[in-house]
Amino acid sequence: MNILREIKARPGNEKTIIFSQFTSMLDLLHFFLRNEDIEFVRLDGKMDMARRKDSLDALRNDPSVTVILVSLRAGGTGLNLTEANNVIMFDLWWNPAVEEQAFGRAHRMGQKKTVHIYKLVTLNTVERRILELQNQKRKLANDTLDRNEIENMKKLSRDQALNLLNYHRRI
């Protein structure tokens, strides 16, 4: 995670949100951050509201806390995290609108810094095919205003799912 090392080296005590759809990945990132001496907090669906509030308060008020690990489902919407200006999407979600909502946690009214978005993609993996699928869905959204097609965009078709797993023809 050279990105985090680069962010840590920047002047200005920048803060970072790391999203993952897997809490098991957040667990692995926990150990990485500890080894790198990076202070962090976490927000996921297993936490009660008091613990979530404590994590958010620490990110907002403790200058030593520079990273928040966030479960995409628990924290991808409804949060205002303008304290952070770096957003890392550790693993991609097939629906680009979900990711855009997550990026919006930092890119909101009140943000005083430039927001940097990082999507981690490994070539020749399912992530690459997910990125292609996201681009197709964005193009469809940009090319049409037909409500039925936009509703279909929210669903993952059988062919799209098979393509992600590389079991079927390319889309």
C-alpha cells in the first residue's frame, strides 16, 4: 500500500477513507496499518451506534487518527467525512453508483481540500472485468434517460455475473 505511505509523507496531516466490501479485508488492513504505525479507526456494520460515533469523533477531532476503515455497506452512504480528502476503494463493486456514493463521503459541501480518489485494480483479475462493467454501466447512464434501462443498470444480469467469473462469453 504505497499509496498510504505517500499520503502519510505529504505535509498537512491528510486523512484517508479506505472502503472495502469485505470486513475480512478490513481486518487485514488493520494489521497493515498497525505495522506501519498509522493511527486509524473503523466503521462497519457489526459496530453499535455508540462505537460508530466514537470512531467518527476520533477521525474528526484527533489529529493522530489519519485513516478510517469503512465497510462499503455500513458507511457508503449518509456520512459526511469531509475531514478526509483521500478515498481508497480497496475492492471494486460492480455497480458504479455505489462507489460514487462512497466517494461522495469526502467530496461534499464543506470540503476545503482537493479530494483524491484511488481505485485499486489488478490486471487480469475479476477487478479488471468489474471495472469494464462499471464503464459500460456509466456509458449506458450517460447515453440514455430511459427509466427502464436505468433500473436494469441496478441489477447484475446472469451474463454479467458469468463474465465476472470468466465462465461465459465476454460482454
